[in-house]
Amino acid sequence: MIEIVESDEGLIIKDRFSTLEDYLRFREAVGENLEAGAKSLNVIFMDAQVLSSSVFGLLLKIKNIDGVDVSISVSQRNLYKQIEYLDLLEFFSVERYRA
């Protein structure tokens, strides 16, 4: 199960996404940020190796439809490569995260 921590750096997601419940918890945390009036959102994926299409779809919707500036930081090379393969590195201003 993922752990979600809000910090000055952004929304930190610890552990790997593996269940529908993880996605629903992530969606709820993102929604709370948006309801609070966030104009930008930095999501830091600490341990995720890959992300589901649902996660990408949610982030794409937030950026394209809601107009929120979404950026992603990743610590795992596999996730970085997945985002690169999807040609979303520039779109989400993806950076490598080092704790």
C-alpha cells in the first residue's frame, strides 16, 4: 500500500502502486490539493517502478483540462524510462529525484 506525504517539495508517494486502492488513495490526495486551490502540483514517486494508465490519465486530465501545472519527480530509473517511452518527459517536466 502506498504512503502519501505532503511536503514543501510536493506530494511524495512512497512504495509501489500495486492495487486499485492505491490509485484511489492517490486520486483522493490529488483531489484534496486541487480543492485547496493548488495551481501547481509536483508529484514525487519515490519507489514506483511503473505507473498505470489510470495514473497517467489523471495527471494528463489535471494538466490539460483543469489547467494545473503538473510536474513529476522520480527516483527509479524504470519509471523514468517508462515516461520517456510515452514521450511525456517534457510535458510533465520530469526530473530525477534524489532524497
